[in-house]
Amino acid sequence: MAQTDSHYQELAVPGVRALQPYQPGKPVAELERDYGIRNAIKLASNENPLGPGPLAIAAAQAALGEITRYPESSGYRLTERLARKHAVSPACITLGNGSNDVLDMIARVFLGPGSEAVFSRHAFAVYPIVVQAVGATARVADPHDGTRGPVYGHDLAAMLALVGKDTRVVFVANPNNPTGTWLAADELREFVGNLPEHVVVVVDEAYFEYVAQPEYPDTVQWLSDCPGLVVTRTFSKAYGLAGLRAGYAVSSPVVAELLNRVRHPFNVNSIAQAAALAALDDTAYLEKTIRLNQEGMQQLVSGISGLGLSWTDSAGNFVMIDSGRSAAGIYEGLLREGVIVRPVANYGLPQHLRVTVGLPEENARFLRALEKVLA
């Protein structure tokens, strides 16, 4: 029996009906195909421009011979290695298909109809998606206005004011995506300590390895005093493994056990596990990555300043530029120059573009293209 599209819309659970899916950065192949462009560059998704490290590549290649077998579902070796890295019990680790997967688990475990989650207005787009998908209510705090802290940064006082009896999860991105703003140890620790016991606080540290600011905290060290804390990390950024999808959470054993109840079997594939395990030991690659990012950030902000534009200070591997006008036309013009960046109107920032720090020649090409488009 034929049914209309609206019939199936009505069958969907309420949280999914109005859900707008996550919009990733445009792939290079799509741009070249649609625009007839060759040799395009992508500075849109905060990927590591160096590519994966040599130890990760070798481990991934060695794992190929066993891909007829299911991966070890517990990720025993990777879990043990992560536990040693963070000086915690393996029972504190939850592996994810990227850290996005862990954020989804957190929502499915702790949120549902009648419960609430709190996050900042310009924070990572996945937070409202996972909250809405499970039928929970989002409470969104406005960011700092520039007089009380970094522009677009988390206003922790405003977030705390939204926490109520129905709040179950608070999401904090540190550094924040797409703004690059960060929270210092003292203010974040005070905020976490002021949350009631019925709230789980998630500190999303996807860009942890890039941060050089001395006041920035390693919140994993707070777990013994903060049983409701969950810290998420990823191998997609500084470790250069975005295509393999590997991430994890560190939490109390009780919270980790709950997350692992809903974790899909085999959610981190065998090649990703092998590459992530090797990447943790490739200190030379990580140091090169961090150095390249610091130099590239200076190259970008110097060029942006020279074009008369403003930007938000960033602790990540990207910078958010204020174009002073609608950024849609600039984004389109850059596409026609073969340069992919990220418009962030979906974050409520229609005048801004987010640009990943690339290789020196990629940064230079972006700046030349931006100057041409602005002219």
C-alpha cells in the first residue's frame, strides 16, 4: 500500500522529525567535480595537513591482513594504552567511532524526554543534534559579549544559571569549535565544582594537543574529585586519523560502564585501533604537528590582519575570521578559487568563516585567494 512522505515523517520520533543533520566540510572531490576545478585545497574540517604519521601508517598496513576478522570489540590494547597515558584504570575508558560517537552515547545514557542539557550558543554543532535526537530539551547560554571575557567564549555563569532540577548533562568544549576560545583551569574547575550531583559535565577536548596556553587545564586529572565529569578526546585532529574515526572518553568507572552498555559492538575498527595505538607512541610526529600549527597560525593571523579583517584568538588548529559582512559570498568566491573553508552561519555566526591551519603553501594560497575575493 502506497504511503505519502508525510506518513513516514509522522512515524519518526518527535526529536528526529525537525532535526537538521550535521553538515560536514565540502570534500575536495565534490568541489572539483561540480566547479570544474583542479588542485583544490581543503581548509574546512580542522584536519592535520601533514597526513597520518609514519608509525600509524605502518600499523594500519600491518592490520590489513586481518580485516576478514571482526575487531576486538573491547579494544583491549588501545584501552590499556590510553589508561596508562592518563594514569587511570582501564575501566575508566570508553572507545568511540570518533569522539562524536561518545557524545551520542552520553546523550542516549543520560538524556531523554523530560530532561535537559545545557551548552553555549556557538559551541560544537553535535551537542544540539544529540540532545534533540533523544527528545531532551536544550538550554542554550549566550556567550561572553566581549566585556567579561573572550568574544564568543563560554559564559560559565550564564550556563550555571540555566542548570535546574531537570538538567542531566552540561557540554563544555575546551577549546571551543568553531570559535577557538578556551577556558582557564581556575574558572572551569570552579564551574565543575558548583554543578549539582544530578548533572554529568562533559568537557570536550578534541583540540587538547594543540593548546599552548599555560592556564589551560588537563581535566582528566580532576576525575578523582569530580565523579560526574566525562572528558572526551579524539585521534582525528592532532594525531591525523580523521578518516579512521577513533576517539574515546575518560570518566569514572561507573559512568564508563554505563556508556559501554550502549556502545555498539565493534564500533572502532581493527585498522583504527592499530593506527591509534601506534600514533600514541609517535612523539616526533606529534611535536612536528604542533610546531607546524603554531607557525601556520602566525602566518594566517598576520595575513588576515594585513587584509584589515579581525579574528578570534584560537587555541586550536583553526581560526575564525569576522568578514564584517555576510560570509556566504566570500565562501563561494573562495570555492571558485579552489579553496574550501568553513562558513559557520549554522552556528549563528553568518559573518564568519572558520579556516583550518594548513601547510605553509596552503595558508599562502588561501590568503591570496581571500585578498582576490575581497577585492
